[in-house]
Amino acid sequence: MGEMIEYIKHIFGIEKIKKEADSLMINKIIKYEKEIKKLKDKVHNAEAETALIKATGINSPEMIAVKKEVCELRQDNRRLSKQVEDGVDRMRKAGVI
């Protein structure tokens, strides 16, 4: 009879340890689920912000003005380059260089 009581105590001890382990595991799962949700929300927000920046950035009045200014600068550069070439040609023809 004493062995049976010890066996039952042993079984109860094992069950108690199982419940504690289950509780710890559930707490970890809850913690990780919360962290995963936070990360998913951050990813979602970052994707939305990136899409918004791309959409407004490319077609924004500021970006259109910058593109226009770059085009004007390229045209000015081509004109100046042509003027320099013409000046060098004239100097060659005149025998200066």
C-alpha cells in the first residue's frame, strides 16, 4: 500500500511539472505571437509608406520641377559645349592654336 501511495505522489508530481511546462510554453507562445504581430504591423506600415513615397515622389510638383531643371541644365550644357567647340574652331582657323 505504501508503494502505491508513493507511485500516486510520483504521478501527481509529474502532472504538476507538465502543467507548469504547459503554462510556460503557452506564455512563450503568447509573447511570440504579440512580437510577430508587432513586426507584421511594422512591415505593413513600411510597405504602405514606401508605396506612398514612390507614388507621390515621382509625380510630385517638386519632382517634376527637378526633372524640368535637369533637362534645362542638360540643354544649357549642350549649348555651352557647342559654343566652346565653335570658339576653338574659330581660333584654329585664325591660327591662334
